[in-house]
Amino acid sequence: MTSRRSFVIAGVAVSAVLAASAAWVASSFPDGLEKVADKLGFGNKAAQSVHTSPVPDYILPVLGSGPWSGAVAGTAGVIAVFAAAWGMGRLLQSRKRAPRLRR
């Protein structure tokens, strides 16, 4: 149990460090999909979304648009995805252990 817990903690830590580090080397140029959308003339339509993002374009309003903002947003995203996956795993594990009623 301890080795599994250490493995998970190490995995989350490495993922968070990689997410934070990626902000420093990320390109400000559009990626391939955005470039094609602009070339075909529907790039501005794709940018209009029905839903709003809590962290649009990895920019935290509190920190501005610098690399620190992207680093914090990426790290928060890693932690949020881990928490959601862990919670779903716990939910499924508890359902698996629950006794089933026979009819």
C-alpha cells in the first residue's frame, strides 16, 4: 500500500512539475488546428464558445498573462484532473464492493 501511495504521489508531483515547466517554453504562435481554421476562414467562429472557461487560455486574471500564470493554471489543471480521476475511482471501487441484492 505504501509503495502504491508513493508511486501515485510521485506521479502527480512529476506531472505538476512538467505542467508548470511547459508554461515557460510554450509557444505563443497558434497551433496546427488554429492555423488551419484561420486559413479556411472559420477561426474566429471557433473562438466563440457557449461556455466560459474558468482559466481561458491558461491566463489567471490575478497573475496576468505571464508565464507564472500559465504555470499555476497548468499545475491546477493537473491537480483537478487527478482529483476527478481519484474520486471516480473511489466511487467505482465502493460500488464494486457493495453487496448486491438478489431478486
